[in-house]
Amino acid sequence: MLAGLLGAAQAWADPDTPLQLQRTDFHADLAPHVRYLIDGEHALSAEQALDLVSTDRFKQIETTIVDFGFTKARFWLWAEVENASDEAGTWKLLLSNPLSDALAVYVVPETGDGFGAPVEILSHTLDEPFAARELAYRNHVATFRLGAHERAGLLIAYASKAATQQILSVESPDYFFAQVDQEDMHNFLVLGLLLGMTLVSVIYLTALRSRAALYYGVYICAAALYLFQTDGYGFQFLWPKSPAWNSMAVIPIGALWAASGLQFARSFVDAPNNHPTLNTLFLGGLVASGLMFASSFWLFEASWFKFIALALAVYCTSLYVAAGVAAVRRGQAGGRFFLAGALIVVAPILVGLVSYALPGQFSQDMIGHGARYALGLEGTAFALAIFANLLGIRRERDEAMRREIVETKEKLAAVEALQEARQKHARAVQLAERRRDQLATTAHDIQQPLASLRMALRQMETLAGLDRDKIAGSLSYLDQLIDRNLKDTRPSTVDDGHGEMDDPHASFAAATQDKPAAEDFPVSVVLGNVARMFEAEAHEKGLGFRMVPSSLHVTADPIGLMRIVSNLVSNAVKYTDQGRILLGCRREQDRVRIEIRDTGPGMTQEEAGRLLKPYQKGETGGTGLGLAVVSRLAREQGFSFDVTSTPGRGSVFTVSVPRSGTQNAAT
């Protein structure tokens, strides 16, 4: 009742009236001052959205909470604030949706004729780890500063595949940090007490041979994990480097929670033996939960999928209550406790479902607090139900205990044998994939000197001396390349890690590639050989080809560096239809930067990033290995590799190689 009255009072606020800010001990809900715009295609920039603020495209929030239900659209929120004090101050804008996929906050200072340019104070994308946040806090926080009596606008853009409810508040720093400490202490205290109580109950009840106690423990832990994730703590403490998983983890964790609850209820009432019809419904719920868990990784973004998840939650909670009723009617010991626990858990789940069905009517933070206390009461009731049930069947469990010990040992042995077989299979697959990639890159590299040989053979009558040098260089490069890869794939006897030797033929796939030793040599050796390999082909296409001589020395693997440079020059010749190609190097402190410039079709940075992955072909064709081979070789050699390209104007490929230590000392 009180929350509803407060929400109604907030709804009366004029969204065009600035929120008056105080410098200390200040907290205010921003929602009553918010207007919003729906950007369904994610097409608007901050400047474009700001231009629409004064139009009817920005609408007043119709509910007491900023919440738009399940949707893929991006939302632009606008609210005006004003420093009501006589001194400059700093405030925290708190955005309590820890599952936002993309979020940006701008401060728009007021000018004499309106508002100025937006200044970004917070930016968050789906691929950012938790460490990228300004503050190590479960929710997003943006900091802004206003001068005395200064007025500004807050422009917020966000989207979420999970839920769009956004609790917005503005707080002074002293209030914010005090509230964070109090909030974390409260949340962790409740969860800690719940898990501690659950652990004691599970250990004690399991010692009495209650299988239901194990499912009970999994169920409570899954429920706690669900609350931990929806509160934002999962991203902060469990998977801070996995933002993509964090954005969609709610549904698979919820499916795990539902499945563990179903299995606990099914085990408590012994549905297979005592309630066949109810058991069929339980099995159907378990299958549906499993399908929900598996398919959530692909269907999470679909709005209809989320409503199916809500329907599954209703189905599962109904079965909890049905199991409790069945236990009471059958006179099962502990049945009344179980029914009480089922009714307790139904209440917050139903409120949560209503909040999703009626966006903006219920605060998820309040639902989360209620769920914690309900979970504690429910856990106590379920623990008492299990204990009471055990008192009536303890004698029968003794015999089951002896049988279970034998079964557990057999299962453990089978699992260990299966795990060992899987490890061997995975190792063989991994090494086979490595050899496949090695053969693919070797074949790709051999194409280049072969092309040079074919070109030289066509011109031997007129340029016999020069062609002999080209042929000799190409053959030498081929010999070294093939010799290295044959040595890398030579069968050897490898210890399998268990004191036994693998079969030589099997270990052929497990041969690893040793990193070649680096040498000090003139960089012109590589540049000259590559130039001789490709200049004839370039001239035949009508391209200008120039190699700038250099006296610099480098420390690197010559063959590895030649593979990198020849791959890049080969690509430049292949995809440049007119203009020229320049091959040269520059000195940069203790490194030598080798550059290949062309006037080819160029590419976008997105396309360049994609082509660095194996078997990704561009619009001009190819094998999809060139840039991937270069990137991998550069990484293995410790070189820096960079691509700068402009569509329609050409590309610059740069490889940064350590300068020779001898030469550094001399200079």
C-alpha cells in the first residue's frame, strides 16, 4: 500500500521540472522527471536524439517505474537536473539494471538558447568486462558535476535482451557510498545465512540418507545463484570476464532452479512409486526445463521465448503446490511443512511474473528483497519437511544406504573410465585440428614461390640471369619451408602422461611445432627475396612495384618473417588492379617497421578484423588464410601486426620487428 502511494505521488511530478540537487546526504528518484523515446532500429545518435527532446517524440513515462517489458528496442531517456546549492557539486547517477546490453549516459549543459552538445560520462557495451566499469559496483554508475545553480540535461540510451526495467536515482557521493556498503552487507548477510543454514541441513539430512536433501541443497543454491545474478553480483564476482554470458545467464540459471525444484519435490513425495500421474507431470517439467536451458543460448533474444520461460515458471510452481497437497492427503510425514514451503515460494514468483506481465508496476529490487526472505522461510520449511519425513523411514534407508555405496563406486569407476576416454579423444581431435591448420597454411605459403617460379619460367629466354636468381631464391624458400614442416610432423614416441608410450602413428598427430630460434640479419635479405618473387607478377598486371633498400638489421626467424612479408605482398599483388605497390621499412627506436602499401580496393576496419580469422574470405575471394596466417605468425614471433585500410584507396600492412642488438649497440 505504502509503495503504491509513493509511486502515485511520483507520477504527479512534472517531467519538465528539473530535479533539484543538494550536495550532501541527497537521494532522489529520477523516474518522475523522465521522458522517453523508442529507437526500435538503434539508429539514432546522441545528437539526433537530443534534437528530438523538444518534440512529441519524447513521451512522458506512464508508470511509476521506467520499464518497457521484453523488447529489443533501444530507449532514450531525458531528464533535467539543477544544482540547487550555492557551490559546485558532484553527484552519482545510479542505473539499477545490471543486465543492460548497451548503455550510454550523456550530460547536456544548458546554454543561453537551450542545451549544448552532449558530453558522454558513461559508456557500456555487451563485450566489456566488469573491470571496465568506473566503480566496482554491481549496477552502472555515472558521475557528473554541476556548478552552483547550474542546470543540465541527462540523456540516457540503453537496451537489454533480459529486462528493460531501469531504476534511476541521483545521489550525493556520501549517500551513495554509505548506501552501497549497507546494501552489500544486507544482501550478503541474508544469502550467507541462507546458504549456511542450507549447508548444515544438507549435511545433517544427507547423513541420515535422504536423497531429497541433496536435491534440496541444489535447489536452494540454484535459487540463491538466480538472485545473485539478477542483483548483478554474478557479473561482479563469478564471471567478470564473460559479459556475453552475463547478459543471458538469467534464463539458463532460472531453468536450473526450476529443474532442481521439480526434482526435489518429485523425490520428496516419491512420485514414481506413490503418484504416477504427478510423476509424469514432473518428468514433463524436467524435460521442458532442460530444453529451456539448452535453447536459451540461441533463443534468448526472442521476446516470445521469455514468455515461454515465464509460463514454465508458473507450471513448476503449480507442481510444487500439487506435490505438497498430495503429500498431505497421503498422510506423508513432513507433508504439511512441504506444502507450507511450496506456498511461500509461490508468492514472490507470482509477483515477479506479474511484474513482467505488467511492466512498470513493481520494482524488481523490492521483489528481490522479498524473494530473499521468502527463500529463507521456504528453506526452513523444506528442511523441516525432510527431517520429519526421515524420522518415519530411517530404518528402510539403512538398507538403501548399503546398496547405494556399491552403486556409487561402480558409477565412479565408469565415470573415471569415460573421462579418461574423453580426454584421449579430445587430445587426438585437438592435435588433428592443429595438423590440419598447419598443412593448410603450408599449402597456402607454397603457392607464392610456385607462382614466382611459373612467372620466371615464362621469361627465361630474355632474362636468364635474373630468373636464375628468382628460381634459386624461390626453391631455397620452398626447401626450408617444406623441411621445417616435415620435421614438425615427424612421428615420435610421446609419453601419454600415464607412464605409457603412445603408438608412433598416433603421436604423429601430436607433434608440436617448436618456435624457431631468432637470428640477426639484414632486413634487406627478406625484402629483396620477396621483391624478386613478386615484381614480375606485379609488372605483368601493369602495376608499379618498388622495394626501398635498407641497411637496417633485425632479430627474427628469417623464414617466419619471409612468410609474413610474402603473404602480405602476395595479397597486395593479387587484389590490386591498378596503381602501385611499395615495400620498405622504417626505423622506430629499437624496432624496424616493415610496411607494404598498395592502391587496391581497401577494406573497412570491420572487414579487416574479420579477415584475421582463419577461412574468412573477403568480397574479392581468396583462400581465407592469408591475413590469418600473418596474424598467427606475427603473434608467435612476438611481432606487432597492424592493418590500416580505406575502402577505394588502398591498404597499409605493418609488421614491427625487433632491431638487431648489435646494430642498436653500434648506433
